[in-house]
Amino acid sequence: MHLLSTKKIKFLILCFLALFLFPACSEKTETTEEIAMLNFEYGLMDVEPLGNSNGQSPSLAYNFVPNLSQTNILDIFKDKKELVVRLKNDKNPSSLDDVFLLKLRTNTDLKEIAEKYKSIDIVSYAEPNFTIELSDYDEIKVADTSEEDEPVPNSNIVVAVIDSGVDINHKDLKDRIVTGYNFVDSNEDISDDYGHGTHVAGIVASNSSAKIMPIKFTDGKIGKMSDLAKAIKFAVNNNADIINLSLGLKEKSSLLSESIDYAFKNDIPVVAAAGNYNSSKKYYPAAYGKVIAVTGLKNDGTKLPQSNYGTWVDYSVKAQDILSTTPGDNYGYATGTSQAAPFITAKIAWILENKKDSNIRFILSELDKISTSLNTGKFALLLGKFLAE
């Protein structure tokens, strides 16, 4: 009984603040009450707007101001969980605007919580802040060698490599880097402690003349959807010409789909790895129709044992034991769809070098001209078109 009365007191305080500071909230009293009670119930501790808040009306933004539940001493014993909520706002449809990351303290399943928030009229969608994995199959094997390739002249094409960061001081990459960002630590330190991003960037750099925009959304194999969404928006807003995503997850995400739509509407091709589960089940974002999905082949032209496949795959390239850059001026071999995607990204960079104002439809038509259909037994029509390196 005491806890219930405490919640009521907190809610009355919030209502008073809403009427005093946000007069527009009074128009949505019932909705505001529904959201506030859910915030109380699930221990809202903090909230992060994922987009610009300038366009949001006070009545919308107010609904997710952290409330006094953070003073409830019982909440500190509950699990930390994160929920993404998008509010409806027809006046401001830009990507990530009116999207909030709610940081909760609760032992309730996140999908159950999402359903509660989705039932509120002004909520467009609610979902867990999904984890995203880099599509590496095994550890990068150190190469006892050094590259001696002829230097490739820089072009004005910029590839955003959204990954674990990049070693911008690597001798093969340092002259190809443009300003990026670290969304893990919210700073400009995009150093790569994991090695995956540097390996991917090296494939792009050695197969094209493009510049690299390193955007760090994770410092290991796993990252957060909220950081990936911010990274995609950063790439679009900072004039990247292509986005490479050697990463993914096994389930649909409204936030990810919305982020891909934002790139697509700005005519920026997104290339994504098909995943390494030897499965035909859709892997996202590769399986979204607006993304160029790439899977990997062995050196003999057959499917890599781990590569995903399906009618949703667009292209395949050889991606076995690929030599590329690794942190510390080193090199290493890696195999998987993470290595396949940047080969297609590099091909697109060459297409744009010849015709920078090309739209996505033109890019796909040009890729089709230099690729061939695969006849690989039971995987026929399930590996997309083969594009030679």
C-alpha cells in the first residue's frame, strides 16, 4: 500500500510539472498518465533522444522525461534494460526524431514491456534495444607478410565503414581517412581494438580509390541497435556516398528499418553481409529490400560452409582467407560474409567514381552487367549473382 501511494504522489508531482512547464501536455492528459504510469512501473532511470529534439513538440518530448522513479531504492536491485520507443509525429518524420531510448530497471521481459508501450495511441513502435553482431566467422589469422601494392590514388567517393572502428594510422589507410565518429563513447576516437573494422576498411581501400569514413558503433563483436541507428544517420548527414554494414541480427527491427529507409531516401546505397549461420532464414539489415545483400563463396566458387543463402541474397563474392589490414600496421586473413560485403562496396565506389550522381537503380544495373548467375546445385538462385573480384 505504501509503494502504491508513493507512486500516486510522484505522478501528481509530474502532472503539476507538466501543466506548469509544458502546457501542451494538458491536451493529452489521459495519454500522458498512461505513459507516466508505465515509466513508474518499469523504473525509468534515464532517457536519451536518438534524434534532434528541436522539431519535437513539448507535449511529445515531455512524455519521456526521466521521472522520480529513479529515487525508488528498490529499483537498484532490478535488471538494467533498454527500450526503444518512437512517438507519432506527422509534422517531423525525419529519421530518429521522436525516437527515445528508455533506460529501465525492471525484471519484466522487454518484449512484454514493448507491447504495453505500443498500446498507447501516440506510440508508433516500441522494441528492445537489440544487440547487433559483427558478421565475423572466426578470429583474424595473423599474416606473416606485408602488403607491397602500388598506392591507389584517392577519389572523392566516401565509404562509411560502420563497424568496430579503424586503425587510422595504418600505413595503407592513413591517407584515405575522413572524419568519423565513435558512438560507443560519444567522441572522435575511432581506434579499433577488435580488428574487424580495420580488416573491412582494408578490403575497401585495396579494391577501390574511395576514402574511408570510420564510424564506431561497437568496441567488440556485439553492439547496440541505438548506436548503429545513430551511426547510419551520421553517415547520411555527413555526405557518405556508400554505407558498408558487415553486421546484422536475426530478427526485424523497426528502428533499423527506419534507419535504412533514411539512407535509401537520400539515395545512398547500403551494402550488408548476409550472415554466417549456414541458413536461409532472413538476416537483417541484409534481407531488407532496400539493402544490397552479399554472401560469401569459397575460392572454388562454391558456397562457404557458414554463409547464409536465400532468394533475398543479391550478390556473392569469394570471401575465403582474405588478406587485409589489421591494427598496428599488421595484416591478417579472415573468412566470412563480413569480408564479402566490402568487395561489393568497393565495386560500387568504382561505379560512382565514373558517375558520382548515379542513383541506386543505376548502380544495381551496372553491378548486374559485371556479374553472372550461379548454378551451384541445391543453392542455385539462392546465392544471388556472382561478381568476380
